[in-house]
Amino acid sequence: MQGLPRTIFTEEHEMFRQSVRDYIAKEITPRNAEWEKNKMVSKESWKGLGENGFLCLSAPEEFGGMGIEDFRYAALFIEELGLSGCSGPAIGYPLHSEIVFPYVHHYGTETAKSKYIPEMISGEIISAVAMTEPGAGSDLQNIKATAQDMGDHYLINGSKTFITNGYLCDLVVVAAKTDSSLGAKGISLFLVDTTMEGFSKGVPFEKVGLHAQDTCELFFEDVKVPKENLLGKVGEGFKYLMTELAQERLVVALAALALAESTYQATIDYVKQRPAFGKTVADFQNTRFKLAEMSAKLEMARIYMDQLVLLHNDKKVDSAMASAAKYTMTELQCEVADECVQLHGGYGYMWEYPVARAYADARVQRIYAGTNEIMKELIARKILS
């Protein structure tokens, strides 16, 4: 991208960026096509990321982590994954490190943290978060999964759907009702080890896009969960979800913008060499105007997201800010993908072209992590409060 300089990164950040970029070019991009056919990345890829120190960057040193609390490093990791154009990995890896890990770190018992965090860092444990159910999506208060207190353990029953990392996961943060009469105040969070009896997984979904990202249903039938696997306090799960969802939505927004930039750059390369009417597609005024429009929007978006990353470092990003980022960046991603397909012409509709896959991958971004309609509602609440 040309234009305004980015000022939020130091030389150390850029060194980290280069190491991430080199790793992705060597270990992720060449394998993405195979992963798309398999409907998931390989388990070995997780271990490779762990060996190179790219997972759970903020994990404390006492658990074998690097203790990097500067969110700019996580933002760079997400950005470089997105710029690679590998949409599935750009969603799945950050979900583990920047969405699931904070629940374990912030609310887990010492027993649970000692047991799970070291292997989350190494990539030996792959994690997921299970909130959505067949009858409850953005309306989390209406979840039906239950967790019954049996004295020395909880008994979890129910099902979850559309779970990212669901098929490969070894550990799941599960939202369940410990008191169905209390609405949101009756929700608690639990760490469920997928080896626990009564837990099972569905087959990976046949999705429109994100083919390299495993997504499936999870089933809980009298799953016995020890008391030390309760996250935080009973009945405070909804509060924890609302607290952590701000970072989740920032992660989605960062990935959306980087993926949009990747699609845009690939389109520039294409129109420069694609012949039409004795010229290249880039020589036509409509092409040049469309590229200029997208460039301006992407540049403004990048500066906006950089500012939010700095604010998040200072813990100043609230729900409305994160919702605005998620809403605007995912809408922009879909807009750019659509415009870029048009500039490719018929080839833009061919699956072998990255722009076609980018178009299919982008659409779900406006749905998960809270639909964009819900994002507008959260923004409006702050405006009218």
C-alpha cells in the first residue's frame, strides 16, 4: 500500500514481522492448497508454529511462554497470515492464541493453567471456543447446553455448532447454563478436554469458503468435567464472554483487513498483465478508478486499525469500538473481494484463481464473532446511552 506511513511499529516489531513472513512463505503458503482439499490444516503445522514461538505470544514465562503483552506482535502475526491470502490459517491460528488462550489465562485455575497452557504454547494442544448452538447464535443468553453441579464435578449436556478448529481441537472453552432460570447470569464457562468420556465431534462441514479451516459440531453427553476446569466463578460466564469478545472482534477485523489487502494486491498484479482490446485491463479508466477507490478505503482502514491496536494495548478499546472495527473491516473485505472478482472478469469466478477463493472466504466474516447487525446494535447502544 502507498500513502500515509505507519508509525506504530518499532525495529523489533519489523524484525518479528519478517520472521513471521519468512515462516509463512516456507511452511504455510505451499501447503494451503492441500489443506483446502483436506478441509483442515495439518496437526504438524500447529507444532511447527509452536516450535518457532508463534503461538500464545502473551503466555507467561512460567508456563514456557514468551510473556509478550504488547498486542502489536499478535497484530503482526494476524496481519502477515492475512497478507499471505491463506484465509483458513488466518482465522484458525489466531483464534487459538488470541481468542481461546485469554480465557484460560485470565480465568483458569492454577491446576488448569499448569496442565493446558504449556501444550497450547507448543501446539500439542489445539483449542476452540464453543458458544454457538443450533438454536442460539448471536443470542448467547438463549443457549441450551447445561452443566449440572454433581458435587465433585459438573455434568455437561448439549451440543454446539459452527465451531472453528472444532475437528482438530483437543481443548474447548464451553459456555453452558449452570442455572437455566437466570438467563445470562446462569451461564458459566468450562474447559472441556476432548478425551473426556461423552464428548464427540461431527464431521467437518462442507462450507462455501474457508476450506482450509475445520469447522464442525460438538456433542456433550453426560461429560464429566472436574471442578478445577471451571473458568472463573459460577454464573459469571456471560460477563467473561463480553469482556473477551472485544479482542475477538479486533482479531477478526485485523484478519479481514489483511485479507482484503492481499486480494487487492493480487488484483493489481492481474490487471497489469491481462490483455484486453490491445491494451491491458489496467489501462482502462474504470479499472484505474476502481483501484483508486479501494486503495483510499484500505489506507484509511489500516490507519484506523493501527490506532485501535495502540488503544487495545492500553486496554482502552470498549465493546462499541471493537464492534465498529469488526463491522467496518468485514464489510470492506467483502466489498473489495467483490470488486476484485469483477476486475478479473470470467477468471475471477474460477476456483483456481485466488480471488475466487477470497470471495468465498470473505462472506462468513460478516456473520461469526457476532453478526454485523449485532455489531450495529452494540455501537448504537453507546451512541444513545
